[in-house]
Amino acid sequence: MSNSLEDIFNSFEYCEVQSYMNLSLVGIKSSKSFSGVDILPLEKGLDLGLVEINETEPENVNMLCVSNNAVTPLIIFDGEEIIGAKQNRISNSTYIIEAKSSMNIMVSCTESGRWNYTSKHFGHSGYFAESRVRRAKAEDVGKSLKNSGRRCSDQSRVWDTIDDVNKEMNVESETSALRDMYTINKKKLNKYVDHFPYRDGMIGCVILVNGVVLGIELLFNQSWYRDNHRRIVESYVPEAIIRQDDYEKYYDVSTVIDKFISEITSSSIDEFECVSMGRDIRVDEGDIVGQATLLDDNPINASFFRRVES
């Protein structure tokens, strides 16, 4: 693999630390910014009517049918949420779907209390799954790939994690929907997110809460990252809010980031072919769990998390 994880991380240039309360963010720029292939992001494809997502036949909670009618490949990012049809879902992995093709993708339900149509097709929710939900899912999808070659989550664990998040954020949702946590707490979440503006050239960020790195998020295309920056930050804010009692004001940001990245690059990796296009690199060792997607040896996106506490 010509672009090892170490090669990717060595290409980083870090921005100045941004902080608010117990949440800190360090923007990432990289010489490996990806712009060589025209790939259509999911939300844009849905907005243009070039992409259609439907329940499968027969219907399956953990599988959806995606039709890409565009003349370019389509990308669905790991953890992106779509809403409508019979239940809201999130993508279990990053999928790059060939132009003018249809395929089934593995998903997780983020709305346990509904199984009836609210619309014929799915739309984009405008959110990524909350960070703890994605971390738990990353663990289980990685195990599933090793055991069966399939990108299956532990659906019960996803629902339990969503229930915990909603409870901690004082959300009562009739359908136990993760999206309700975001919409009900919009003002509270924005109070945090507004302190972390996008900076030109960023393709990712490191997120810290109480001086601990919780995750590194990378979309190796500046426009992709710019369009998703607020959503990525927002997905970590609930964890910052519920951990305010552990607020540690003084710590060396560069030291804790270097340690986290060292843990990633020293971990063993597992490599899998993606269902349609690209390769899936998985890490699950020690305190680190996550994945990276490559296409023709170009890094496309990556998310690495500090392991969920049991």
C-alpha cells in the first residue's frame, strides 16, 4: 500500500488550536488533498435528483438500495444519516458507488420506534451520527468484516447508544430518533459549534474533550470537508456537554495529539476490498478503532476514535 497510514499522517499541517469550554479542535491541512477524480457527494446527488435510496425488497432494517444515476461515482460517507422511508438510517461504512449503477449497502437504524413509511424515498438528514454511535459502530463493523466479510453493525448496541445519548441530552423522542437529539438541542449545540469556524484549506480535524483526543476526522477533499465541517464538530458536542464536570483546562495539545497518532500508526491494520470501488483499511487495537478508505491508492476519508468505554 503506497499510502500507508504513517505516510498520510506525516503529510499533515496543523492549524492553531480553537477551544470553547471543554472542547478543543485542531484543524488539519494536508499535501494529500484529493481532487483527481470527480466524485459526487451523497447530499448533492440527492438534491439534484441523481441519486435515489429506497428500502430493499424484501425490506431489511440493515440494508438499503442505492441507485446512482449520475455520470460520476457517488460517495456515501461512513456515519452519514438519511431520513424517511420506514426508518432513519446511517451508513455502516464509506461507499463509493460506480456511475450509472445500483447496489445494496449495509446500514444501521437510528430510529428504533418507527417502521412505517413517512416518504417513498430517503433524503439527507443534514447530520452525521453522534460520535459515540459511530465509534461503537466502527468496532462492530470491523469485527464483522473479519468474521464474515460483511459490514454489519450490532443494531441493538446502536439503539442502546442512541438511547443513552438522548437520555443524557434530556431528549424525549416518540420514535427514539437520533435526529431528534440534534433538532431539539439545536441552540445548545450551535453555541459550541459557532466557536469552531472552518478555515481555508482544512481537510480534517482533531477533536479533544477535557484534554483527551476523542477522534480524528478526515475528508481528503477541501470542498467535501468544508461542506461537512459543522456537522463533524456537532457530532462531538453532546459528549463535551455531558462531560463538563471533568473539565481540565490546562494540557499540552500537541503532546496528546502526537500520542494519539502514534497509537494509530503503530497499530496493525486489516485491509478489505470495498463492495463497489476502493479499499477499506481498518484499525482495532488498544484504545484505537477506526477506518480509512482509499481509491487507487489515494486517501479518500478516514475516522479514528478513542475506543468506547465499556
